[in-house]
Amino acid sequence: MQNVALPLILKGVPKEEANDKAMNMIKVVGLAGHENKWAKYPILSGGQLQRVAIARNLVVNPQILLMDEPFGALDTVTRKQIQLFLRSIFEHAKLDPTVVFVTHSESEAVFLSSDIYILDSGPATIRHHYKIDLPEIRDESVRYSTQFTEFVNKLGSLLEDLKKETK
């Protein structure tokens, strides 16, 4: 709990209030029962550690949340579970930050996003804006829909075309 409460304490929130808010966020991210464990491996799994990091960031109710390849070190099964978890907390909790999510996975980008922006590597310039028109509420079945596959394939083709342009 102290790990999740830390950003609030650093902002000057009284310790009792910070701990209450941290415990609420721990429940939101599905870690109730683990609040007194150290946030390190192997005490917590890789997926649980990602949930701690997400809770620690969300507890301050940010307007913008930056996530740079947050699931890169996770195995495929855990990665998909955390993607579902991330979608669910934004779909069901009263949290609505703008999330800037960096990934190299087309399917992850399509599953998690409503809008995808492809940037140049040099000073960050938007090369392309790609609107994802999938249902707002998404579960695992979305990954197996024709529409999802079409979005992933179109995004992959677009990225290949952009790579050819830069050569």
C-alpha cells in the first residue's frame, strides 16, 4: 500500500487519506489481499507488478498517463490479461485520463486504442492518424472479429509503406 500511496504523500496528502485512496485504487486494479506485500518479484508476479505501477500512477487521478512499452517484459498470456485489465479499468472505473501508449505491436495498439498516431523518429511529427472504430467496450472476443483483423492488417500495411518511404 505504501508504494501506491507514495505519489499522494509526495503531494502533501495526509498519510491516512493517502492510504485510504491507495487502498481504493488497489481494489480497482484487483490487488486486494496483496496490499501489504513488497512490490518486487518474486513476491508479486510480473502482471501484479504492472498493476501496482498502474495503481501508483492512477491514484493521483492524472489528466495524462504516459505508458512506454509497459507490457514488453511480460509473457504473451500475461500481456493479454493486462491489456484486458487496462481496458476494463478505464471502461468501468471513474477514471478518464488521456493515455499515451507507446507500443510496437499493431494488435496491441488496435485493441487498446480509439486513435493511433504514428510519429516520425526525428523531432516528433505526426505522420499519420488512424481512427479505430471498434466497440467502446472490448473483451477478448474482439480480437477474433473480422473488423479487428482488418484494422491490424491495415495498420501493418501502413507501417510497411511508411518504412519504405523513409529508406
